[in-house]
Amino acid sequence: MNHSKQKEALRKLIDQQKIKHLSALEVFDLLRATNPKIAIATVYRNLNLFVKKGLLMKIETSGTEAYYDSTTSNHAHLVCTQCGKIEDIDFTMPDWLVAEVQNRNFKFKNLDLSIKGLCKDCLQEKGKNASKDSNNGISARKTAKPKPKRVL
Ligand SMILES: [Zn+2]
Ligand SMILES: [Zn+2]
């Protein structure tokens, strides 16, 4: 299989909206189903190519792996720094930002906005751990900074 065919196979996945917050490895697995000889390096190269063309959105996380999204319009991402979950959130560039970009004679291509934090599940998990007096980071912090003992 030649290189342009491999590129076409990826393009097809993008057109079919199959790439929804997938890592390069996950895309590699998808492509391998129909192109058993495809190399991971080719996948990385083609992914970046489509990102440059504005057909794919690249989502950087706090982990080592970046994620790719074939939906490139009007949305931003909520990225959980704990479990790595990525959620879509509707986002349209506000008028003041569009004006600001235009004022700088900058040609807008696409938006790449990630809001990092903790998702609902991880927040709940954190709350559970805090109420339990377990030997995790939270109790370690307690030891470091002891609360004054309650006098009976
Ligand atoms: Zn999370
Ligand atoms: Zn998305």
C-alpha cells in the first residue's frame, strides 16, 4: 500500500467523523483493520498533516498522548487532568475575540481551546477520599500541617 492510499484511508475516517477524541494509537488500530501494513510513524505524520490543513483538531492533555478530533467547529474541550477524560463543550468565538484577531491582521484558521481541570467523577472521588481518613496524599498533608487538638 502506498503513502497516498494510507492518507486517503485516514481522510475517510475523518470524513465519517470516526475520530472522536482518539489518540494516535487508537487511530492506528482503526486504520490497521483495513491496512494491516500501515506504520505508526505514517499515522503520526498524516495526523499532523490533517491538523495543519484544519481538518482535525489536536487536543493536548497533561499526559504524553495527544488526542485528535474530526469535529473542528464551534467547540472547546474540558480535559480532566486526573483521568484524562475529554468532554465537548459548545464554544463560539465571541465577537470581541474575533475583532481582536482581525485587528492584528491575523488570518483565523481554527480554534484549539482546552480547559483543564477535574471532571465530575474525579471530584466525587476526591471528596470520598477526603472524608475517609485513608493513607493517601490528603492525610499526608494533614500530618504535615496538624490541626490543633480538640480539648475535651
Ligand atoms: Zn476525571
Ligand atoms: Zn471534541
